[in-house]
Amino acid sequence: MTAIKVEPIKEPNKIINYWKKEKFVVAAIIFFGLTFNVAVVLGPIYQGKLLDALLFKEPYLNVLKLSIIFVALVFGIQVMRFFKRFYIRRFANSTLSTMRLMIYNNLMDKKVDSLEKEDVGNLTTRAISDVDECVEGIRKFTTEVFDTGVLMASYFVSMILYDLKITAMVSVFIPIAMFLAEKLKLMIYTRTSEYRLKKSEMAGLTYESVENTMLYRANGMEDYYRNRYEAELMDLEKKSIRASILENAMQPVYNIIAMLGVIPVIYFGGMKVIEGTWTVGAFSTYFTMLAALALKASKAAKLFNSMQKSKVSWTRIKPYMTEYVNFSEEVQEKSRTEEPLLKVENLSFSYPSADEKREPVIKNISFSGKKGMVIGITGPIASGKSTLGLALLGLYPYDGSIKIAGMELSEVPDTEKSSLISYQGHRASLFSDTLAENIMLGREGNLDKAIKAAALEVDLHFMPEGKETKVGNMGIRLSGGQQSRVALARALYGENSVIILDDPFSAVDMKTEEEIVKNLKSMYKESIIILISHRISIFKETDLVVLFDQEKNVVYGTHEELMEKSNTYHAIYSIQSTVGVDIDEN
């Protein structure tokens, strides 16, 4: 089966655009929806005619003819019903995929400081549960426009043709059911909002409980947090019942109210049969139409209530329905041609905070680099070296200038920054999949090259499944050094213009460290490698060193230059290269 490609849409925060996107499918829904719901009226009509033919003992051929027509009608109507449901379901599936794509794109494009403020449970519930509820509401609405609106109109017109007076009397009860549903609208909306909010809280609490299981156990707090979780779960259950009870419990009430019209039908319709104005078949047809009309009226009332639940979900996900930002090939092309590739001028940076007068962690940083350069960044603990690496990602606001291929990084959309810059942080952040998938992340690239550059080839030789080895949750099946090198291979895999590696050798021996640095210099000549480390014994292989001293002053130069003009750098290098151990400058 060929997979349907999910395409983004313009103005995804307007529901009408989801129908516009699926023009052919919507046209098919309209055609089969109208045809089915108009033709369905013919079923009771021919049922009545067949009943009269049997009661009046008409010739066998007439009865046979009516039977064949009746069966053919039922079959044809069901075929049209099948196609109507098929296209509605196809529309719903496409809309579900599109909405999820929009939310995913929004999260990928969201500023890091903004994303960090989001609650995990709230995001999870909105991206999954609320989208499901919203699409289900759209599907029900699309279905009931025809199965309720058109069908009720078809039955109503047909009933008028049979008898205007009786139809006027039975129709009085239908607006009553609708009116009651309308009055419950606000209450259902309020209770559903409370339930959705609680569901988000529970999703976050569940994530927190799973994440901190060992912490609770180690501190003897399992019972406390279990009881807290159970109490919150009971509250969620109560809110769930309150949110759905009115919608579901009122369905029989709506049906009873709408069916009160059967009383005048039995009386006045029975009189017409006795008087000979109606046949038994006509009475049967009219009664069947009334029952169907009443049922559809009660469903319409319930639909009003269901739409309130969907409205709540739509309100919650609407802020995430932002237009898709497509990848720009121009950005990549410029990164391949411009020199210098990286230019940093007067860069100052401080982490996002409510305090507008916060002191910058780093300030007035200036350096540049060309393709093929390896730039080392070092300094004591808390001197700002890792902060500089984060600042160069451009994910947080900064002062000064960071230009890649002549483009100011702050002006490049976040979705495109990942095509220019790759980053390896302190945590490997591996997920429970194969080693290959942890490196590729669904991207195209040279897997073997990244594995070789990260010095993983020997390790793979001892893994029976090689690249397809399952690493386990958080990479638990790998050693610390292997985890670090898988994360390194991931950063190298895209061969981006700027590759930032923050302390990539913390869990590897010095021999492997030297091998990796040589690989970086020889295999990634089209990129700038920014190597952040307090282990400077390998900085002799770098083209430029940025040194933070104890007072956070910055000194620039090659390894040889710093060996001459910085006593601190010279001392640290001598100790590390002689003793062969990691000693921090502090």
C-alpha cells in the first residue's frame, strides 16, 4: 500500500483550510453524502409499498418486482454509505496527520528559552490527545452535516408530502431537544476544560514519576509519591465522569423528547388508516420516517455537546498551529561558498532570566574561522567555555554578532540552523533504538564515515549485531565511552558547516582522543570544528585556541603562541601531556 504523503498547509490555525486542502476528498464526501442521505428515504417508501402489495394480495410479479427494487435500493444505499464513510475517514486521517505535523513543526521551530518553560505533560496531551479529540469532532461534524442535516431535511420534506398537519405537530418536539442541548453547552465546555487541564497535569506527573523512580526509591519516598499519584488519578477520574456524563447520559433524554411526536402519529395516523386516507403501508412508512427523524434529532443534540469538547481541544492546540517553515537550500549553498565561514564579533551572552539587568556570562568574544579549521576552547570550571558553545548555536538571544557564511545567525530561522550547526553536549541523550538510528535520526548522510571518525569501528566489531545493536534506554547497554562516541558520530553525521563538540573526550582514553582529533582534521575539511575541552593535551592539533582565564578574560592564539605568552596554559599542557591525566586549571 502506498503511503499518503503528509503536506503542510497555509494558515493551519483556521479549520476551514483543512477542508480546502482535501478538495477531491471533500467533493467525494459531498457527492456520496448527498446521494446517500437523499436516497435513504426511498427505503421506507418502498418498504410501505411492499407491505401494501402483500396486504392487498397483489399479483406475484408485482410483489417480486417491488421486492427486487427494495433489495436493490438497500444495497445501493449501503454502497453509497460505504464510500461516504471511506472518504470521511480518509479526510479525518489526513487532517490528523497534518495537525500533528503542524504541532511538531511548531515545537521544532520554538525558541529554546520558550520551549523550556513548557510543561512536558501539557505538551504531550496537546500534541496527542487534544489533536485526536479535535479531529474526531471535525469528523463527527462532517459526518453529521449529511447524516443528520441532509437526512433530517429529506425525511421532513417526505413527511410533509404525506401529511402537513401531522408533520407540523410532531416537529414541535424536535426543537425542544435542541434547545435543551444548547442550554447545556456552557456547562459541558467548562467541565471539559477542567478535565483537559487535569489530563495535562497527570501526563506531566506520570512523566515525572517515571523519570524519578530511582530517586523516590533511594530516599524511601515511594509510598508518599504513590499515594499522591493515586489521589491525582482519582481526581482525574471524577473530572472525566463530570465532563462526559452530560453528553452521554442526555442522549436517551433527547431521544425520548423527540419521540413524543409518536403520540399524534398513532392517533391521527391511525384515524387516516381507518378512514381509508392512508394505507397500512403509508402509515408504516410515515412511522418509520418519524422514528428515524427523532433519532437523528437526538443525535444532532448530542453533536452540539460533542462539539463543545472539540472546541476545548481546538482552543488548546490552536496556538501551536503555525505555518510550516520549509528548508531553504539557499542557506546551505551560501555556507559552502562564503569565507570566512564563521565570524564572531563582540559576542556577549547571558542565560534567559526574569532579571533584565543580569550580568553576561561571556562578553566581547571575537574570532573567525575558515573551512577545515579546528578551534579549541578551554578554561577553568564555570569560566564560560560551555556557555560560548551554546551561544554559538544561536538558539538563545545574544548581543554582538555571529555570522555563518555571511548570514547573521539570529536572522536564520531555527528550523534551518540545524542544517548549519551540529552540537554534541555533555549528555549523550540516546534513545532505545539501534546504534545506527541514534546516529542518523532519520537523516541522510554517510554513516560509515561518522562511525570511523568517532573511532567506533573496533567497538562495532565486538557487537554481534553491529550497527543494528540495540543501545537500550538512555544507551544503558553501552559503556560511557561508547555512548559519548555515538553522540559524537551523531554530531558529525550531517557534516554541517559548524560542528560544536562540548567535552567529547570526557569518557575516552587519550589514545582514542588523539585518533578522533586526527580523523576530524582529515575527514571534515569542509567544516569548522569547535572543540570545547579542559583536556588541552591535544590542542597542539588545533588551528586556534580561545582561552578563558580565572577572571573570565579571553586570550586568543595558536597552541604555540599560548605556550609562549600564557604561563597558565603552558603549565596545564605540560602536566597533562607528562602525567597523562585530566587536571582542571582550577
